[in-house]
Amino acid sequence: MIIAITALKEGVGKTTTAIHIAAYLQQKAPTLLIDADRNRSALVWSREDKLPFKVVSEAASTRWIKDFTHIITDTKARPEEDDLKDLAEGSDLIIIPTTPKHLDIDATVKAVEFLSEIGANLKVLLTQVDTRTKAGKEARQYLEEAKLPLFKTEIPRLVAFERAPNRGVVIKDYPDSRSQFAWSTYEDVGREILR
């Protein structure tokens, strides 16, 4: 399966989503994560060599693709329309992470409208959802009313997600009392993808 993770905004959990979906899919079959972002965040995350899957740059990816069943691409933030067309053409699924923040939701709606027009298979993933506030519920309601394809699962806002990259690990391997719960949400997303 070829999956692209993209967003028109930074800071919405794009790399975190790419890392954790790759970790989930690696449990099923060999998975490659291609870091196509200028920031190279996934490559930085993988420096400790503790991730359970291979991470390579976009330039190096052609050498590796043939050896993997699942390919995840962490795209650059704010891709151009031509980039989105290429992603739609070359991916089985495009995942668009978004936080419940109004500006992030607005950018997500624009991305979905464009990708839907060109026939892309896509789904929106709500990330950084603080269950102590109404923002997540309101964002979900808005996205559902707009009839956007949406994952049932939401990714919670947890400090462990911010700290796991510093140790070069997936959230389930980060020493925090809520890490297993956090991992279970990405497992649920993975199950939704494979369904």
C-alpha cells in the first residue's frame, strides 16, 4: 500500500502520523517511510536507529522502494497543486492530519476540495485533540457536516507525542503512563486503513 501524509499547514501532526502509521504497518509487512519534507523531521526522528522500519530521504527512495510492501511518504508542508496531483496519482490513500484549530480546519477543507476534484482517495485525521475542551467535538461535527471523509479515530493531544522524537522512538516505546493509550489510537487508525 502506498500512503501519502500531507497538509497545507505545518504543526498538524504530519510527521507524527507518518511515523506511527509506518510503525503499525511494519507489524504487517515491510514498511518504508520516505521523508520528502524539507525539514527532514522523520530522518531526524530516526537518527537513534530505534524505529522498527526504514526511513530514507526522497532522493534515496528509488533504491529502496522495491524491497517494501508498504510505502509511506511524509510530504513537504504546503505542497503545490502539482504536488497534490502527483500524490493523488501515485498513492492508494492520502491522509490529511488536522488539529481542531479553525485555521487548520480551513486549510484542510481547501486541500480536500482540491484533491476530491481530481479523484484522490483521501481521509482526514483529527490530531492533537484535547478531550478537556469542546474543540475536538466541534471540529468533528463541522467536518462531518461538510461531508469530508474522516477517520473515526482521533489522536489525543499528549506531551508524550512531543517528547518521543527526542528519544527517536515510537510513542509505545516512550516511558509515559499514557503511551500505550496513545499508541492504541494509531493502531485504530491503522486498522481503519487496512479495512
